[in-house]
Amino acid sequence: MLRKRNISIKTVKELDAFPKIPDDYRKHSAVGGTFSIVSMFIILYIIYSETSYFLDTRLKFKFVPDIDVNDEIEMNVDITVAMPCASIGADVVDSTNQNLNTIGQLHEESTWWDLEPDQRAHFEALKHVNSYFREEYHAIHEILWKSNQLTYASGEVPKRIHTPSYPSNACRIYGSLIVNKVAGNFHITSGKSLHLPRGHIHISAFMSERNYNFSHRINKFSFGKPSPGIIHPLEGDEKVTSDSTMLYQYFIEVVSTHINTFMRKTQTYQYSVKDFERPIDHDKGSHGIPGIFFKYDISALKVNVSQEGDSFIEFIVKLLSSIGCIYVTNGLFFKFFT
């Protein structure tokens, strides 16, 4: 009885449902081991690379016709001009000849042109950051668009701590206006504006042309809602002149931008700008009106920005095919070198 029990235990121990390759069929070599180790590291690298690529996404930019012609645009401004508020006026005129100052509101705040140290530091930081983004945009645009934070926060200008002993000599014009989605002209020039049935005029009194000073500082100039990835070229711009009859012109091309990413869905606007300045001298044939003019036009195209990535099925197929390719290649090299 004991013998039969020992035989049964031995039979169970020797039971193996999986066929084994005889030892004499196996061939051990240093070359084979090297190929196995190298293949293992390559496979680990491929798994890491494919996983990183799967978790990452790509941005797709597509230009399409802008058919939303009846929309309105929010214009945001914060500009300081080196003239008293009583001497200048700001308003918008577009191709519909509508008084756009009644939609939204612009505020005027008497201030001083010279900045305090903390105010100057704030503005110089805005100027530096915006200049860097404009120059390096094509190298970092993926980071800017994918970020769920604003590229930078211009924020409000720090409040003045000490009040100068002399009267205010500058005017801060800030606020938002709702403008039509057509070409228009936002301008700041001498005198308060008076709207007429067929246009408007600026009435300037008690101030001669010799006292004009259209030096200006732009803390904010944008269209639509703020959004990461969009750079406003005029923010941080500062123009200083000693010529009382200087004319500043900014030619702006506004492009509607629809953003549809994993983190947000926004409709906003971005723009490009060209600037030009010249002194007004009628004796030399340089005609015009001294002031600051922002002439904007709306592009017929809009930009759709979308965030795309591979599906999980595509990820698995690509990963397995890459690993299979490594195994096949490893076998071919092993046969070739042994």
C-alpha cells in the first residue's frame, strides 16, 4: 500500500501539462544574450515613447470662412495719454456710422504721465514678457495653447502711492466697448467728440496745438475674452514724442478664433498690427489730424484651434506592432551573426 502511494506521489510530481524543449535543442551564446538584453531595453524605450505620445496631444489649426457676419466684438482698452482728460476725447466710428460709445463704456481717469517705481516695474515686465512671446512664439506656441492658465496676467496698473505736487498732466482711458463686426476706427484726439447725424466732430477749446502731446502708453488693447495662447501685440507698447503734432496710426487685422481643447471651449479674437507715425506739417504736405488712431478690419477667415490625440485602440495597435517588429528584427540579426 505504501509503495503504491509513493508511486502516485511521484507520478503527480512528474506530471507536466506543458511540453518542454529538450536541453540539447537549446543553444546558449554570448551573442544571443546580448541581443536579448538590447531588445529588452529597446522594447522598454518604445513602451515609454508610445505611452508619452498617447498621453500627449496635438493642436490642429484650420482656417475656414467666417460666416458670422452679424456678431459683435468686445474691444478692451487701457491707454494712458500725456494730456489732461479735459483736452482729449476717445470714440469709435465704423462703416455703419453708428455711435459705438453708447454700447459699453469707456472711463477717464486723471493721472500723471511719470510712473512711480512699482508702476514702471509693472509696465516694463509687461513689455518684456509680451516682447519675448512675440519673438519666440513659433518655438513655444504649443505650450501657450495647451496651458490652461493665461500666458501672463497684465492685471491692473498699481495704484499711485504718492501724489505729485503738480496738477495731473495725463489721462488714463480704459474700459470695454461692444463694436460691430465691420471695419472701424478707434481714435483719441484733441477735444471732446460731438456726434452729428452724418458723423462726428471733435471740439477743442482753450488749448493751442503747441500744447498737444500724444505720447501714450498701452497697458491693454485686445478683442474678445482673454485666452491662453493669444498674444496681443500692442500691450506693453509705449511711444514718447516731443513733437506736439504727431500722428500715430495702428493698422489692425482682427481674426476670429474658436478654441476647442480638452480644457476649454472659447470664442475669442486675435490680431496682427502694423504701426506708422509722422508729424503733421501742412507746409510740407504732411496733412492729417494729430492724435492716436487704431484702424481695425475684420478678416474674412477665422481660425479653428482643436486638440487631438490617438484613441486607445490606435495606441495598443501601434505598441504591439512596434514590439513585434523588434522581436522579428532580433531574430533576423541573431541568425545573421550566429
